[in-house]
Amino acid sequence: LRALRRELPDALAAASAGQEEELARLLPELAEQPAARGTGRPDEEGTARLFELTARLLEQIGAGHTVLLVLEDLHWADASTRHLLSYLFRTLRTGRLVVLATYRSDDIHRRHPLRPLLAELDRLRTVRRIELERFTRQEVGRQIAGILATEPDPAQIDRIFERSDGNAFFVEELAVCASERCADLSDSLRDLLLVRVEALPEDAQRVVRIAAEGGSTVEYRLLAAVARLAEDDLIEALRAAVNAHILTAAPTGDAYRFRHALVREAVGDDLLPGERSRLNRRYAEALEADASLVPADQRVLRLASYWYHAHDPAKALPAVLDASVTARARHAYSEQLRLLERAMELWDTAPADVRARLRPVDYTEVYPPCGCDPATTPLRYLDLMAEAAVAGRLCGERDRAMKIIKRALRHLDDDHDPLRAAWFWIQRSRLVQAKAQGDGWRELARAQDLVRGLPPSEVHAEVLANVANWSMIHDPGPDAFSAAERAVEYARMVGAQEIEMTARLTLGGLRVEAGDVDAGLAEMREVNRRTVADGIASVAGRSYVNLPSELESVGRSREAVPLLEQGIEYTRRFGRFDHEAYVWGNLAESLFTLGRWEEAAEAACRSRRVGQSARPRAFHARIRAELALARGELAEAAAHLADGRAYFGTHDCAPQHTLPLVRIAIGVAAGEGRLLDARAEAGRALRDGFPPGTQRYAWPLLLSAATVETRTAGLPATEEGRADALARIRRAAGALTVNVPVWQAYERWVHAELAYAEGSADPEDWAPVVAAFETLERPYELARVRLRLAE
């Protein structure tokens, strides 16, 4: 971004107009007053918002210029850079933009964090991987000739080719050494990298060693403060290092960096332990004495690094914690997690008086208060664990987060702190679901047990809200209602507005599914209005998913479409990408119902492009399977069905996910002539039964099962078990709710289809079905029942 600001200041200013404050989290120069750090609840929307703004910024600049974004040495990139790169590759669609990223394959070991990103990028059509093989002998000769500006002799080429093994970097190092008549090199890489450093004058060597500990780029004034050389001597030392191609001037012109990061790494490794800590202490002391030595946005993070590597826990612990707050404010949760892990490492070695001066209010914002005076209560180790667990979940480091949570729960068992233990069990439930290790209920039940009987609190309200939402999806009924109502009550008592809105949204959905349609929809509309007005983006985004979904469930598809279109704009603006994916999927579903199939297919594709986690991708696969099945494209339907089941997995068998996939599986099997397989699919679903509130999924499934039995009539191979199958369908239909016109129409359709399957082909059975669908805006269903009437 700084390079863009130098090269294209006007274009950058135009592209960032209106978003300067948000983008200033990355580049403070863009705004006079960047957003205050540590504000707002930490969640994925902040990171996603920055990613979205960065992508749009690049697209807008690329509209008027050809932009080449080069990222070198990706194998050293931190997690936030990898996540941003993944997002750019998946979302950039317009503008004259090329992203060129390089990495060294030799450094990518089996568990290297770059491997998953490379696998993801290989699947994208917009990405091309270029494998650069090691140089041949002929190519090494051409490279040497370019470096030395003269044709090398064959013996020299042979020696360098043999020792470099065709590695271009090593070729360059060896060629320069040969031209400078350096002594023979050892076989070790470190010696190869250090040989030119060791050939420098003593002062230059000293400056290079100091620069190695300063960071990827070291400002001249900071280097001068730490080196403590006369200015002329320092300049001569830097000139020698630059002329030897070890250091190079940074693009800003007031700093230096190593020409090759490997050289910096080797120089740092060559320092003695005491020497390294001493240099870091001098860097830290210089920066504390004069904060202007580095850019303001880097000071806190640099100071934390210097004190940590100086092995001074008394100074390092507060500095690392301060840096973790800065990282959180920038939504750099990977860096926040790394810093918090360092703080936990330093905790026991830091003096007690230093720890006693730390306050939770200064460093944490996710963990429930202990009920003590925040001005006098010291920060606790558990506070750090809580903050680190949330940072790990938000940055995708779920294994690390889970380890921290397990350690915290073991610690809390000893402290007998049920409220905070319940909070950690909620986090564990979320991780279990995200890691596909279960449906999260066992963990939620444990949290519920811990808060039972305690006075109302924010944690208690959050537990109840999570229980209600889980029950709405997996087991709707009286317990879900009770949990949602109590969550609303408790949240109001303690002033937790976001939890209150979450619980009210769930409560509205439960009312709709229980048959109190108008009251439930009114509640959901009010939540949508309030959360949009108050800027509670996490709940507002979910309301744009749930409210249109409930409208679709009661046959009001046309009413859902404009709300979904608003939701797309809102979720995109606030970076709620999984919510946006669900909104696109719901839009595809409603457009499919209305007969606008081409638009539905496009919306489904948008859902897949935006979705970042398994569930939105599974939803996309389901919608595409529905479309393909309706069009008779059985192979495509089967492929999308397999994708959907793979994404959902077997760990979370929520009816809203499983029942539509069963219905599609019945349709695919029947379409391929595998009628017994279709009957078996239906039989398994009927054996398990349909939970309350699932009529929107159950009625179409029963219709598919009845249609299969119509086709089995008169076939000897399918006669056995046919009567039982018909009886099971009829019993299941008798137990389902028909509280709105669309499901009343489906009830008539299922009973007419069952009569047809049992040998009755009476037009009197079908005329009322056609009449019912003629009052609904569902052209595909209307065409199907008219066809039955005609038959």
C-alpha cells in the first residue's frame, strides 16, 4: 500500500475515498485519525471487512492502470498475509490486476502452513502455478555471464554448477565470491551465506549484525542509535555492506534491509545468545527513549519483539500485551494469538509486582468480568487464555485454540468458577462444530449445567441463546422456546443487547415454525430493523438470512426476494461473507420457487464464490442439485449431492441440512431407475421421523417418496415392501403441520399421489390440488400437478 501511495497517490486517494479510516488500520497515513484500537467486539467481520476493502481498492486502481502486485518469499508469510492472499485470489474478478506470488518449494515441509493455501489455489481457474526447475549447467553459465558481465570459463561454470546444484541464489553468491577471489567456501549453507559478510571491514560486519536483529527493515536513525558509531563511520560501514550486495536501501529511502532474507537469517543465527539479547535490549531502549525512530504504527509491535528477544520478562510482558491489543484492533488475529502465547510463556517469569499492575480492562475484552472492581483487580492468566482462545478461533487456528480451552477448563475445575467455565464451554462448542468433531451439544449442555441456578449474567444469557439456536436447528420444541425466552429476559437484565437480539431472532423463527406465523415474522422484522439501525452487524447479517428463509418456508417467496437483495448489499458492505453466501443461497431457493431458474443458477454460483466455510458451500451444492434434478440432469445432480453430503459430513445431522439431501437422493435414484434404492432412502428418513417445525422439508420429501411408489406399481421386483412403504408415507403425512396454504396444497398433493400409487386415477383427486397451486406463485409445482390431472 505504501508503494501504491508513492507511485499512484491520486489513484490510491480516489480508490480509498470514504474508507480511509478503516484502511488506516493497515496504512495509518491514509487517515488523520485512524480508528481507535480495541473498540468493538472482536469477530470475523473486522478482518473480512479489511480484506474486502483491500480487494475493492485493488480492483478500482486496476480499472485505470495495469497493476502488478508482487509478493516474494511467500513461505515466510504470516497467517494474515496468507488469508488475505487467499481472499484476493477467490474474489478479484475485475480490473487489470495480476498477483504474482513466489515461494521456495524446498522450504515447504509436510506440515508447512502454506501447504493448505497452495492446495486451495490449485483448484482455482484464475490461478496458474509456474514450476521453476533448478537451472541446468547451460542456464547457470548464462546467469554467471550476466552477473560478471563477461563470459566465464568452463571450469568455473562446472565448479559453481556443482556446488550450487542449480539454485539461482547460490549461483549468484558463488559467482560474486569468485569474482572477489574469496577463499574457498565450506559446504554448509550458513557459511555460504556468511562468507561475504565475513569479508567486510570490521565496522561493516558489526553494523550488519546489528541490522539483523532490527527487523525486516531497519530505519537509519534507529540503526545509528543502536550502533553507537560516529556518523561518518556508520555511513562508510553501510556503504561497504550495500556495495557488497548484503544490505540495500529500502524503498522509503530512510531505512535499510537485507538484500536476501536468508542472509539476515544466517547472520542472526551466527550471533551468540548473549549478543542477541544485548542487541535487542539496545533496540528497545533506543525506541523507548525516542518513539520517532520508527513509524508510529510499528512502534508497539517492534518494542514487544525487542523486549521479548532481550529476555527481560518485566519489560516484555506489558509490551507484548500492548502489542496484542494493537493486533486485535487491526483484526490481525493470527498475530494477536502469537503475541498472547508469548505473554503466557512470560507470565510465570515476570515479577509479581509487574503482573499486579496489569489490568484486564487494558488488555482483554472477550472474557466475562469476575464481578470485581476492574480498577483494582489484576489481570489473570485465565484472562490471557480466554483472549487467546477467541483469537485462535477467529484466525482459523482451531487446534491451538482448542488446546488453550482445554487447559483453561482444567484450571477452572480447580478454581470452581462455574460462570467462567461455562464461557469456555461455549467456545469449545463452537470449535467442535467448526472442526467437524460433533454437533456441539455436549459442550453446550455442560455450559447449561454450570450456569443453572446462578443469578442472571451475560454468560448465562449467552448460554441460553446458544442452546435456543442449537435447538431450533436440531430439535425445535418447548425447550427451545424456553431457552430463547429466558435468554431474552436475562440479556435485558444485564444490558447485553447483542445477545438479546440474537435470542429474539431465534424466538421469532421458532414461533413461525410452530404455526404462529404473523407474530414470529413480526418479531424477526423488528430484530432486523433494530440491528441494522444500531449497527449490530453480526445479528443483522443473520437476520437477512433467517427472516427471508422463514418467508420462503411459509410460501411467501416473492416477499422474500427484495429482502434478500437488501441482505446481499448489507452483508457485503459489512464483510459478513458466510452470511452473504447464505443470502445468495436463499435467493437462489426463492427464485427457483418463482420459476426464475436462470437467475437462481446465477445466485447459487454467487453463493459458492462468496462462501468461506463448509456449510455455505454445502448449501450451494444442495441448490445446484435441486436445479439439476428439476431439469433432468441426473449426473450433475448426483455430483452436487455428493458434494453437499461431503461438506455437511456426518458430525452434524440437522434436519434442515439432511432432509433436502435425502429428497434429492430419492429423486436421483428414481430418475436413474433405481426404485428400490429410492425407497430405501425414503424409508430411512421416515424411520427417524420429522421433528416439529420441519414441514417445509418434510412435505416435499413425502411427495418424492409417494411419487416413487407410483412408479413401482405393477413391477414384481418392487412389490415386496410396497404396502408398508405406502402406509409409512401416509402415517408421516398425518403427523405433519399444515398451517399455511402452501403446505395445505402439498398435503392434498401427497394424498392424491398416494391414491394414484394405490391404483386410483380419479380426476376428482387432482382438480383440488391444481386449484390450490393456482393460488400460489409456484409455476414448477403447478405444471407438475396439471400434468397429473391430464394423465
